[in-house]
Amino acid sequence: MELGDLLPNGEREITAQVRATLEGHEGGVLDIRMDDKWIVSCSKDASIRVWDRKTLALSRVLRGHEGPVNAIGLQHDRVVSASGDGKLILWDTTNGERIRTFEGHDRGLACIEFKDNFIVSGSNDDKIKVWDPWTGECLRTLTGHNGLVRALSFDPRTGRLVSVSYDKTVKVWDFRTGKCLRDFGQVHGSHIFDVKFDATRIVTYVYLSEYRGFVDTD
């Protein structure tokens, strides 16, 4: 990858070469995660594929969901998958073993985050759930959205969680207590698809590349 000339909009042009194309899914790819060891993808075909990051060879295919796998989280040799069948499954990527199935949402899952000792899931039941990945216990259920919870971002060190929903709102939570700290209201005119945040700003993304930044002063 090489950095090119500065574009009129202030961004720098990037030139990259395709190293390989990873194929095998029989439906659209809905999410992807990677670390130093693995590339993991999930699909509408209800499967998860695990690729070796160095060789790009397919390591294994994980099957067990009964609906599209909408999102995945990757941490070390563990993958957690979230499906339209309403279930979360924790997998061992080294042997393909299903470690645990999490059930508790009333409808299909749309998003998931897996960091340290927490899994956080968002669903079409308008709820957010915080799980212990090692015991399977649901630690807390966060309610307040009035539409599918589309994306999540959280910091396990501070307990800060940001969620976005098809109700067009952005909410900031303390996921350790379940308290909603801030509700930005209907800040977009259409569905919000993604969110990221750091110590000073929250950035949201909607269809047609609209994005907004918010200053979180709490």
C-alpha cells in the first residue's frame, strides 16, 4: 500500500494491490474480523469461515446457526457469532469446537462486540445484552431503544458503551450499571449503520456515506 497525492477534499489517495481473493461463501458476506493469526468472515449462508492470516488458506468452516450470521467478534482463538436465529455461539477457532450457545434475545441479532471479559449484543428485539463469555451468564439487559439495535462500540476499561438503532438515536451507557448516560435523540434522517468513539468524540455512519461527529462531554 502506498500513499499518493493529496486530494482536493483533503484526503490522501491510497494505492493498494490485491494480494488474494478469499472465496467460498454461498451468500453475501455480512461481517469480517481479523487479528495477527486469523481472518474470520460470516455470511447469509449461515456459516463462519476461518482463514489463516499468513497463508490465506482456509482453516475451517463453522456451522451451527439456523439463520444468516450477521456479525462476529474475534479475540485470540475465540470467535463469537451473532445470527438472525436469535443465538450467539462462542467457538474455538483452533479446532472448530462450539464452546457455548447464548440464548436470551427475543428476536434475531444484528451486532456484537467481544472485548476482554465481555460480549455485548444488539438485537431486533430493541435490547442490548451484556454477557460473560466464560460462564454464559447474561450480566445485564439494557432497554431504551425503539428499533433494531444496529451497531455497538464499547470500552471495557471505562464501562462506556455507545449504541445506535434504527430508531435513529445514539445512546451512551454505563454497561456496568445499565444506566443510560446520554441520549442524542433522532440525529439522523435515516437508519444508522455503524458507530465508533474515543475519549472525546462519537462518529456515526448512515447510508449514502452521511456521517456525523458528536462531542461527549459527560
